[in-house]
Amino acid sequence: MFDTLTDKLGSVLSKLTRRGALTPGDVAAAMREVRLALLDADVALAVVKDFVAKVSEKAVGEAVVKSVTPGQMVVKIVHDELVEMLGGDSYDSGSPLGFESAGIDLAAPAPVAVLMVGLQGSGKTTTCAKIALRLQTKEKKRVLMVSLDTYRPAAQEQLAILGRQVGVVTLPIVAGQQPLDIAKRGLTEARTGVFDVVLFDTAGRLTIDDAMMGEVTAIRDLVKPHETLLVTDSMTGQDAVITAQSFNDKVGITGIVLTRVDGDARGGAALSMRAVTGRPIKLMGVGEKVDALEIFHPSRIAGRILGMGDVVGLVEKAVANVDHEKAEKLAARMQEGKFDLNDMLAQLQQIQRMGDMKGILGLIPGLGQAMKQIKSADLDPKSFKRLEAIIQSMTPKERRVPDLIKASRKQRIATGSGTTVADVNKLLKQHQQMETMMKRMKKMGGLGALTGMMGGGGAGGGLGGLMGNLPRPGGPPPFGRR
């Protein structure tokens, strides 16, 4: 998401940071480019005008003009205004590192009712299951899902199937029952079954359909939801903003969930919705998997847009997905200079658990300028699966002692993994480079070399080796000493 905007804003702001001094003319010229970049990203015109006016006013102030690094000051102003546009940030003083507290508000007597509304095809049912899974696993809440969609064929069955997949209880289906009756039964079941949260998945409807909008209003009045979440497809751009405004006016929403964020390169909907509706974006769907749901943090999103990365997001992904026991064992072997194909397989599997590699790289500060080159690298998830298949087609002895793998063995491994001998050779070369790096790391004292490897230097070790020796961006490595 925001790829196009990140490229254009990065180009504009980098020109400013290279200047030793800034004149009002320089700022005005830059703001014209920023305006065009935002409009091209499908941000609403009124929002663009307000944003540019605020940045321009602050950017020509005395504090910026007399600053030692005026360009950097302008970048900070743009960042702060982006955060404000996206909804501002509140911080939880009781959480480590002051992480922003956001997401669904559950501060109400149980069972907390959450009403899901939106257009047809916006992804409400899948999002309902994603939210239920998140509440059940991360918030430790007992969740009940209720489908009120009696119009779309098999909609209720779809939610039931998703419920079984994620391990969340769904209200049993009673054929012929109407949405209001189902909602009443859902409330009763939530109370008697001692559930913490009950999610109501409504049918998709058009805002111009008065009868359908009347129905969802009646459901709202019956269940009295603590949260009414509008689920909207980010790829619809300006239409998503109009939809959000209409639902807010007619039903009254408390928050927005953006879906298909991973497929939207412009991001105009996200940048416009908060400003136009006054309602916060609470969550965003970042993939098709049931766990591909993230809390929307304005400051982190602003950092990603400006190519600053999101270290906190990266740490959270690692904490949530990395098997720490296996990671510690791998680290211990690396300290000893040992790294066989079993270790390489373990590292591959750890990386894949963290999600889409391009998305992960986008969270690392300092990679903004190299993203164009990274896009051309082979980061298709299938390539990781290919490497995994090759290693799993080897015998236990071959994984421990890769030197045993000669011509006939390579052919057998290629046939067994559905790849070519060239693919096997490439993997063995990557392993050899990584093993060399591990031995070098041991000689250099362990962690010193490890931090350099994480920065992408050296002979293609670690992530660099697995990803085909990606080009390293200019400046210091994102991890390690500066």
C-alpha cells in the first residue's frame, strides 16, 4: 500500500533535504508536487487542500528557515501532518515502549455487541472471522459470530465454515429466519453462553437502497452495538470515501476497517476517510489469510508512506511469528560457526511465518530508496516454497553434509522437488555463502558480524543470501552500529 505515494513524496522531500537553505519559493514548488502526488494517490481534493495549506504555513515559518537542517524540518512537518490527517495517535503509558493503543473498543458490559456493515463484496464476512480470531487469540475473549445475511446464497454457511477454521463459535443456522429474529437469537445465545463479544455480520447493501438501509438501522437499534464498524474495500478509492460518509450519516459508524490494503498501491481511501468522516480507521486487512489483520496506527502508517519504515511493526511481527526456542538454537549454532541445510530450512520457515517479504522489507528503515530495486528481486513466496521443497527432498545425511551432493544426487533432488539441477546448484551456492558468513562471524566475535549481516553486507549471508543478494541501500545498515 502507498507504493506510488511513497515514491513521489520521497522524490520531492529528498530534493529539499539536499539543500543547505530553503526559500519560500523552494517550499511552494515542493508543495505543488506534494499536492499532485496526493491527488494522484486518489486523496479527496478537500483533504489535499487542507493538508497542503497546513504544511505550507508551518514550512515557511521562522523555525524552519533558520534551522540548521531546514529540509529535515519540512519532512518532520509533513510526517506530523500525515499523522494528524490519519487520525492522530494516542499512547498507552502502561504499554512497553509507549505503543499506541488502538483497535476495537471493548470497554462495555459483556457481551459487547459489534455490528459489521458495508457494501456488497467489501469483505465483511472474512473480516468478521479475522476480527474474531484476533479477539480470541490476542485479547483472550470468548467470541460468538452471528450471520444476518439471508440474501446472499450460502452467506451464513460461509461464516460457519470460517468459524470452524479459526475455532470461533457461530450461531446455528435456522432456515427461513429473518435478520431481526436471528439478531435476537444471537443476543440471547451470547448472554446465556457467557460470551465476551458477539459479532453481527450484516448483509452487504447499497447506500441508495432505502429498504436495506432501514433494515440495518433496525438491527442497530435492536442490538445496540458498542462498535459499528464499516468494512470497505480500499481499492475503490474515492468511492470508498463516499460510502463511508453515507453509512456514517444513515447508520452512524464508530470506526472503519479497510480491506485489500495489500492490493492498493495508492492509499487515497485511507488518507481521506478519517478527515472526511471524523471516524477512525481501526483495522486493515493485509492479505487473504485469516490472521492477515493489523491495527491501524497513524504514526506507523505515516512512517511507511515517507519511507521511514516501521520498526515497532517489524518487532511485533517477529514476536508473534518467530519460534523463539528454535531461533535461540539457531543463534547458538551460528555463534559456533555451524550452519547446515537443516539450519537453512529452519531460517526459511521462520521468515515465511512473518508474512509477505516485500511487506516486511517495507518496515525496515533505510530501505525506502532501494524499494524499486527490491521490487525487481525474486521475492515471490513461491520461491521460498521452492527452496524449502529442494531441502526437504534431500536425505537427513545430505542436509547435515552438503558436500555429499554431487551430480546424480542433484538430479534426484531436482526430480523429487519438481525443480531443476540449476535450482539445486543455486541453493547449494547460497548455503555455502551463508556457511562462510557464519564461520567469518565466529572469527570476528559473533554478534559484531551478525549485525553486519542483518544490514545486508558481507557475502550474501542471512536474509541477504536467501533473497538473492538484494542491493543494499545507501547509508548505514538498518540494524547494527552507525
